[in-house]
Amino acid sequence: MSRAIKHLLIGGLIIMTTGVPAATTATEKDLKLTIINPPNLYDPTPNGYSTAVIVPREARVAYISGQGGQDSTGALSPDFAVQVKQAYANLRAALDALGARPDQVAKLTVFVVDHDMSKLEVLTKNVEDMFGKALPAQTLIPVPKLAIDPMLFEVEAVVALD
């Protein structure tokens, strides 16, 4: 498979909006997400996510394709924790390219190869490091494999712009 196709498969960035300039700058006047954790439901925050997030009606929405743990050369560590840390660094780079901040991420979907509970601590630490208290809604999907055999983790995001 050509390098260009691999990058298309694993590192694409899709923005579902019209008229997006090449770079957008987030400012303090940007619309805020509303995080909802109902008191009558299990508190998900210790596991690094929120029950629901409301995106303001006026916001544009960007969809960031799944970011794996590849470094800038396309290399993947065989270590799960290293891949997760790099994937979140890659997600941060995609947010930066949009002019967005982590607190504008409404939803994450993470895919974990051969998930077990030992991996949850690694995932939670990385989410908390990136998002602090503004935890997005999140779904974890265990999978048998991802696009490239050495990939162990992938994260995609839905982001509210302005």
C-alpha cells in the first residue's frame, strides 16, 4: 500500500462545514459546550468522560478523523501507552490546525484493539491530561484490529467551532 494511501486511511481530517478558512482562531467569545452529568446516573468523570455534551445551535461542527499513534514519520511503537499518548498529541495537532481548543471537543470515539480493563487507566490519564475537567462525551469500542496491523489505538473527535 502506498504511503499516500496509508496517510489517507489513518490521518485524514474531514471538516463538515462550508466556507472554512485555512486557519480559524478560537477566541474567548467562542460558544461554550454544556456538559451534562445527571445526578441520577453513574458519574463517568473518574473514567475520563461526560454523559452528554450540548453543542450550541450557532456552532459550526468539525469532524476529526481517527488519529492513531503514528509519529510524524508514520512509525508506530509496539507499546499501547506510547501509541495512546501519540494519538492524543496527533488529535491536539488537528485541533490546532482548526484553531480549536480541547474544551471545544464535544465527542470522542476511541477504538482499542483487544481492550481489557488494564488499558482503561492509560486511556483515562491521557483524556484527563488533555481535557482537564471539560471532559467530552466518549464511547470506547473494542475492536480486533485497526487499519494497519501494528495500530492498537485510534481516537476520532467531533468539535464545536465558534
